[in-house]
Amino acid sequence: MATAVLAAAALPSGTSAAGTLALLEEDDDSLKVHALQLLDESVHDFWFQIASSIASIEALYEDEEFSHRELAALVVSKVFYHLGDLDDALVYALGAGSLFDVASASEYVQTILARCIDTYVEQRVAEAEGRREAGAAIDPRLVAVVERLFDRCFADRQYEQAVGIALESRRLDQLERAIAGSPDTVRTLKYALEVSQKLVVSREFRSQVLRLVVRLYEGVPQPDYAAICQCLMFLDDADEVAAIVARLLGGSADDALLAYQIAFDLVDAELQAFMLKVTAKLDQLAPSSAAAAPAGGAPAPPADGAQQMDTEEQPGAAAAAGDGAAEDASPFAKRLALFKGVLTGAVPIELERQFLARHNHADLQILKNIRATVEPRNSVCHSATVFANSLMHCGTTVDAFLRENLEWLKKATNWAKFSATAGLGVIHRGNVGKSRTVMSAYLPSAPGGTTPSPYSEGGALYALGLIHTSHGQGVQQFLLESLRATQNEVIQHGACLGLGIAALGTEDEEAFEDVKNVLYMDNAVAGEAAGLSLGLLCAGSGTEKAAELLAYAHETQHEKIIRGVAVGLALIQYGREEAAETMIEQMAGELDPILRYGGMFVTGLAYCGTSNNAAIQKLLHFAVSDVSNDVRRAAVMNLGFVLAATPEQCPKIVSLLSESYNPHVRYGAAMAVGIACAGTGMREAVALLEPLVKDSVDFVQQGALIALALVLVGQPESRAKQLREQINRQYGNKGAEIMTRMGAIMAAGILDGGGRNATIGLRSRSGHFRRTAVLGLALFTQYWYWYPLSYCISLAVQPAALIGVDATLRAPKAFQVVSNCRPSQFAYPPPVKVEDKKDKAKLPTAVLSTTVRAKARAAKKAKDAAAAGGEGGSAAAAGEAAMDTDQPAADGKTSEEEAERKEGAKAAQPEPSSFTVDNPARVAPAQRKYITFPEGQRFQPIRPAPSGFVVLKDTQPGAEEVEYLFQEDKPAAAAPAAAGDAAPAAPAEAAAAGGAADEPPPPEPFEYIPS
């Protein structure tokens, strides 16, 4: 009987599983087993019928005496999978044991595996963070499935997949197994390092991963010391970095070159306190003879605030001087001096300044056109024009526009004068050798002395900080003394801002106490700058003194001080992620909207570049629920900082917010996209911002224009042309709102930043975030309340350059790179055309009818004479006919035709598909993927990179003498500085920039009428 039933059930009906299900009611276990086998084979076709009998199958699984419990669990799991209940499907799949084949490629297995990994990761994270109940262990069956999954990855040689799973599930043992078992260990290590920065949310676990990566890197035959030092930098292990550098400096010539490249990478990250620790440790590790040798590239900061150097020093020249002073110095001492020259910023700052000055292509005619449209009494647009000029010439040291418009510039009064003076610091950024000379016209002869205007003096102190951004060893003491010697709130304001920027992140105790004393004076103007300065000094440290600052914010009655302290607390919590949660919760729950506003910036900067889901959810919650427009605007804006590492996600997340009824939310959405997508030229970002330029609210239009400039800075002219046209329409439109015109003028300066040779770079060349740049952009957003802070955007300006240096840290002329694209693709924009009234074509002369008849009779006579006289007459007639027209017009037509022919011939020539660029090379962000290094040239990079500083190896050391760049004599200043001169006392580097010959002609003379 059983055999007959079995045979009947085995017959495939093709339309129903009812017969098979009936076998589950039999008493014979063999029939039940056979039914389960048939159901397992047909469950994907008849799951809806099997679902009605799922209780019977579950009972078989729960019956411990049933021999095929695992098979029953597998069938139930597949039924629940089709029902969409993945949690129950996973539970029964775990009960299936070895019958659940992780190697299968079926959709069911892949879905359950994904659910299994998610569940395992969630439980592992909860266990690591202490959120699981005491004694509650992870299901061993779940662990077994994950282990089998790892084994499958190793068997299939999918090591990168195993690395990803290990990082998500926080399994350091499996991560080490995947890296060690990989046939290409170095490649897998690089992949693990890259992914750990994106996937690992926990800062603590990320540190453990970096420690493991460092240990495994050191075990490979040829360790990548550059990558190791990058890991150690994030671990704040200055001692180990110094030990590695000391070994390299004491090794071969190639090892020394690698040490210099590591120094450039460390400087690019802009962690000033870390670099100071490395320098101090190197002095301890160096032999006594090396420590005593003069560190040519790294001069010690002078005492008592004395100027570091009054003459401009060429990169590498200091090292040469050191060699001359101590010819018997050991090779290690000389290399150490060069290394310090890079780490202190002396070499890279000077090379970048030379690049920006000599490649300057800022179009002064744009500024002249803007100036011509600004009304005499419009102080807002006047200040915006000064800002545009400063950023347009950022780092170029070219102040020609200011010199040509001194009378116009003198219209700036009070805080406008403060900002205009600070703008000189942006123009001369990096000119650390002459900073005090440049600003001497605005500074007293000694700290505490008198000056014509406290606003000029305060702006000059602020400018000194901008010139010495993150490298303030030579000016920090002078700023401290200036702060102590004054009781004027304006001068205190400038000194606090300058000191904070120059000593950014150093955690200097002396400076901290002096600035805190200014804060406790409870002066609104000085207190706001003091709060920001304290945040800059302790940037990213998470110091315990933050609680003291927050307590003072509760006590003071000045809104400016509260806002300064709130933003300063955000700077202190930069990059601290979950360690800043206590401060975030406290500030986000405050009753004072200004402190909640600061809480939004704490969230954005603490989780900058992490794309942390919890941080995004929190910001979105405040963006739509807070009662304060300021808090809502800040919440949306800080989404840009959180999503800075994944800019493609930002337009998607804020797209709905950009259509909000609240204009503050729309402004925040525009700025968020501008921050996250800065310098990327992303089309989705531009598409989101363009409608906001036509918004009905003026400050939304302003934010959209600024954000568009941030996105398109450094992009090809084909992408930025439309924005330039919009800017030209807006700033000259007298009918437009003042805020809109201000945004257009500021956008013009941002778009041409650094003489059209720079971009807004939040990330270093190695892919990590530049702390100074992020904090500078955060301070720039505070221009909404305090306009002088707009100049802090210069902290985020990054030269779009590739600079090659050899073992002497000088730039050889014989180095070139190839850009595999058309020259016109990334060419400079054409200069703005100047309409010259003198060259306008003359209007046609009126001709009387009698004159026409007389000329007709003369022409007829000439024709008759030509018929009688032959060729001679024909020539005469032709000459007389030519006299009938206006000669200048004929010449103009001829010249136009000739120009058209030349342009046509030029266009007919095919444009080359690649071109060669000399050292230093201008490389736009979008151009980096086209850069290659030709083989066969004398200098070859030790580590090819499409931008930044590249250390070169001389492959022909015995060949002819190397010719270096930037070694010729400097041109004389256009107007030497005078102590009592009200003009900007700065050396005009326009000739050095090589752009003076390309400047448009000056405007026509005009009479200045004081308002």
C-alpha cells in the first residue's frame, strides 16, 4: 500500500501539490520524508499551496524525534521567503543547517544570505557598542553560516568581498585572514584601507583596522611607507611616523626622496599640531651632530615676535645656505633640514605662491566692469567687490586693482575698512616672508602703538593670520602681543581672528588663556571673535574646556558672543564622530535657538565626510521641525558637510528641501549642495541650483549664485560659461535686489579664485579631508551674520597645480607632463572684450543728390576714356571708382576680412589630441584623469600623482647641471611701501605673474566726486 501511495505521489501533476501535501498526514516517516523532498523541489512553483499546510511542516521541524528536521526547516524557510517574511525565513534557514547551501547562486539563497549578514552585522555592532543585554550571545547557527560564507569567499578567491564583510561585521580575525591569504597582499591592503574610510562608522573600530593595516603593511617585502604614515597620522601616532622617517632619511637616496614625499602628504592634510609633534620627535631621534646642524629648510620661529625673514626666500635656498654654513654636516643632517623645510610649510607654501603668481590669469576687466556698476553709496556691493578682488587674486600677491582705485577704495569706512584691509591677507596668502612688510602701513611700529584707524589695524592683524594660515610660527607671538597691548574691541576682534587662523589646531595653552580672557570681558564685538578663535585653536581636539565655554554661553546676554561660542564649539568637535554625541545632544536640546544653531554645526562638522545615517536623520528632523528659521537653515546646510565624501548623494537628499515653502530651507539646500559638491562640476548639482537662481526671495538667489560658483570653480569654461553670463546680468542690474547683486559679485570672485588657477578643495590629494579647508568653509557660511568672516573661504582655496621637485626640493625646468586631451578643453577663459569708443566705425557721410549726379557724369566720362585709351584708362577708372567710397571703412573691411581668413585657417587646422605642460603644470580637477608622465625624460616621479607635489628622481645624475625654476632675480615692486602711506604697502607681483602684458587697457580718465 505504501509503495502504491508513494508512486502516486511521485507522479508530477504540474498544476497542484495537493497530493504531495496529503502525504504529510501519513503515519509513516518515510512517506513524510519523501513528501518533503518533493516539496523542496517544487516549493518555488507551489509555495502558495504549501503555505496553507505550513503548520504541519513546522511541527515536523519541532519534533526532535523526526529524522529529517533540517529538510522540514528548509521547506518552511522557502515558503516564508515567498511570503516576504525574511526574518522567519532566516530563522528556519539557520535550522536547516548544512542543507542551506551558501554556495548556491539562486535568488532565494542570495536574499537569505544578505539578510543573514545584515542580522549578524547588526548584532555584532550592538555587542561592540554595549547595547546587547548582558549574557545574550549571538546565535551560533548564525555565526556558522557567516563562517561558511567566509570559507566560500576564500575558496572562490573573492578576497575583496571577504574584506568588505569582515569590516562590516567587525571581524578583525577574518580581515587579517583575507589580507594574508590574498595573492596580491599590497593591493588587498590598499583596498582595505580605502574601504575602511567609507564603510566603518565607528571611529574606535576604524582605529583598530588602521592598526592592523599598519602591522600587515610592515610585514610585506616592500612596505608602502607613505600609506603607513597616512594610517599613523589618523591614529595620531607621531612617534611611529618620526621613527619611519628617520629610517628613510638615514637610508639610500631613493629612501630620502620617499621621506620628502611623505612630508608633502602630511602637509597636505593640514594637521599642524601633528606635524609639530613629528618635528620634535625627529629632533630627539636625530644624532647629536644632525640635531646641531642648521635646519635650513625649517628655521626656528624668532623670539619676541620678530619677523621671521624680511627677504623672500626661494625654495631650497635655505637648505643651500645651511650646507654652506656647515659643509661638514652629515648627509642625514642635510636631509633632515630639507624634510623640516617641507613639514614646517616653508617649501610648499613658497612653491605654491610662485605658481599662483606666475600663472595668474585673473581678468581685471571683470572687476572694472563690476566697479563701474556699483553705485557710490552702495556699501554692500562695494564690500562685495573688494571681496571678489581679494579672492580672484588669492595667493597671487597681485594688488594692481587696489592700487589703481585708491580713491574708490577710501570710501570704505569702519567695518568695511576692516574687511578691505583683511582682503590684503587673502591676496598675499602664503607670502610669509614679507607679511609684516606688506601690512606695515596699517600696523603700529610696536605692539600697543597708535595707528590712524583701529579698523585698519584690526583688519591688518586678521590679514596676518590669513597670510600665515596654519603655519603661524613666525607671526603668532606678534599677534599675541598685539592682543595683550590693546583694549580696543576692533583691534581685539582682528587679533583674535588672526591668532586663531595662524595657530589653527595647535592647542597652544598661552594663546588659549589670552583669548579666553578677552571672551570673559563680555564685550560683544571682541567676544564673538574670541569664541571663534578658541574653536580654531582647539580644532578637532574635543578638549574638556568645551564644557566651560558652553556654560559661559548660558551666562552672557550678548547674542554675538553666544553665536561665536556656539560655532567655536562646533570647530572643537570637528571629526570626533560619536565622541561628540554628548555635546550634540546637549546643544540640540537647548531652549536658546542660537545654541541649537551651533548644535547643527557640531553635528555637521563632527560627522564631516562620514555620510552617517544617524547624523543625516537628525539634521533632516531639525530641518523640518524646528521653530527657528536659523536652526532649520543650519540643519539643511550641514547636510553638505556630512555628505562631502559622497557628493553625488547630496542633490538627491536635499532635492525636496530645495522646493520647500520656507526660503531659509531653500537657501540651506543651495549651500549644502555647494559645500558637498565644491569643485566637482557635478551636473545634478547644477541642475538643482539653476532654478533657485530665479527664486522669488533675494537671499535664496544669493545662496544659489554662490553655491553654483563653489560647484563650478576650476571647471572648464564650457561648463562655467552660463554662470558667467548670469553673473554679468545680475551685478549690473540696477533693478535687482542688493542681496542678489552681492551674491553675483561674490560668485564672480569665487569662480576665478586664485587667478583662475585654484579650486575649492575640501579633500587632500590622498583623498582625506583637509581640516583647514573644511573649517574655513564653515566659517565662510557665517557671513550671513558677520561679513568679514567671508574671507575665511580662502582657507579652502587649493592651487590646481602639479609641481615636481627633485632631491634639493627645487623645481627643475626639464620636467614635463602630458595631458591627453585637447588644449582648448581646459584652457583659460578668453578675456572680457573692452569696447573702445575711439575705434568705432564712422557713420556714413551724407551725400547730396547733386554730388551723386556729378559723380555719375564723371564715371561715364571715365568709362568712355577707358574704352578709347585701353588698359591705362581702365586702371584710372578703377582708381577713381575706388575714391567714391570712404577709405577708412574700406581699410576696416579689409582688416576684418583678413582677420576672418586667419581665424578660418586656424580653425581648419585640426586641434591636437594631447599636449605637453611644463613644470609647474596647471591641472584642473577634471583634467587629472588625463595626466600621464612621459618616459625617457631625465626626471621621473617616485610616486606618480596627477596633482599636488611630486618628488622626482634624477635618472641621469652625472649629466649637465640642472636648471631650476624661480631662481631669477625678482622684479622691483611697482610702488615701494611707505610707513605713512595709506595705499596697500605690498610689492606688486604683477610682473612676476607674467600677466601684466595681457591686461586690458585702463579705463578712460574720470573725475572723482566725493559723496
